[in-house]
Amino acid sequence: MIISGKPSRPYSTEKREAKAAQTRTRLVAAALDILRQSGGQALSLDAVARAVGVTRLTVYNQFGSRNGLLEAAFDAVAEQGNLTGIAKAMAMPEPRAALAWVVRTFCYFWMSNEGLGGIFAAAAMDAELSKALAARNERRRALLGLLVDRQGIAEGQAKADIVDLLFTLTSFATFTTLRGEQRDGEAVCALLLPLCDQIFSGEPRSISPAAT
């Protein structure tokens, strides 16, 4: 039985959804511009709304809160920096090859996002931004922990030492310090790869304070 009534308007719905997606993209881009240029404290739903020329309610409906906006901005940065390639590393059967892929991925990620320095600097003055960034960084620590588990050569404190060292070496701060004015990103990656591999193999125990 067919009930008569107004026909559906799938095309209109698609247009609305496409417009909403475009608006979301513009909002995220505006949020990243504010984070990179003005510092995290300047980021608010109101500031993003003004930058894009929409109402605060539009921003709220898209993200729900400032933290939701931050998460969307970080997702966009991760996608632009090809962090999605991490999934390929986790599918590799050989842990050392997987680690090398992860190290390269983060080198290229830090290298490809010139605005990250501003975001990290802003986090020093913005507790909510700092917390959001820390949570993202903990994902990297968890990933490295999984690889160390797969390697199967360390547990307990020995595992924690290896994970902490790898976590530090693959950080934005380490990458930026090593890059300085003397090296390009490729040179930094070339420095980090063998060192991370050595640590991953359990060799840092020979240079730890407890062993000296």
C-alpha cells in the first residue's frame, strides 16, 4: 500500500549536507588559523564564528563545545599530515619494520605542519588546549607500547623505559630541537631511525643509570 503525500527531496537533503560539510571545513580551518597565529586563549566558538561569518549557534551545532572544536582541528591536522598511515605500520608482521614506519610517519608529520609550533606554544598558556594535546600525545605512547609488546623482549620497568625513550624521541619537541638551523627534516629522520631501532632492541639498558 502506497500512502500519498509530499515526495521526498533527496537532492535537497544532499545539498544541505554538502553545505554543512563545507561550513564545518571552514570552521575547522578558522580554528587552526587562530591557534597558529593568536595563541590558544584566543580560540572560542565566538571567535571562529566571527572569522567565518556565521552565528555562534552554527559553530555550537557542529562541535558542541570548545573542546569538540579542538578535537576536530586536531583530526584535520592528523589527516593533512597523513597520520592515517599509522594503520599500515600496525598491520606489518615485523615489529622493527613497523617501528621504522612509525618513526618516519611522525618525522614527516612534524615536518609537514609548520603551524604546529604555534599550537604547542599556545598550549603552554591554555590549560584546555594543553590537556587536549597531551591526550593526543598519549595515543602515540600507547601505539609505541603496543609495538614494544609485539617485540616481546621487555616487560615491567624495562618496557616502560623503552616506551618512554621512544616516546621522547618521536616527539615534536625532539624533532624541532634536532632540526634547528643545521638539519632538514630528512636529516633528523636519518638520525632518529637507527637510534630508535637500537632502543627498541633493548640496548638502552646498557646506558641506563641503574646499569652504570
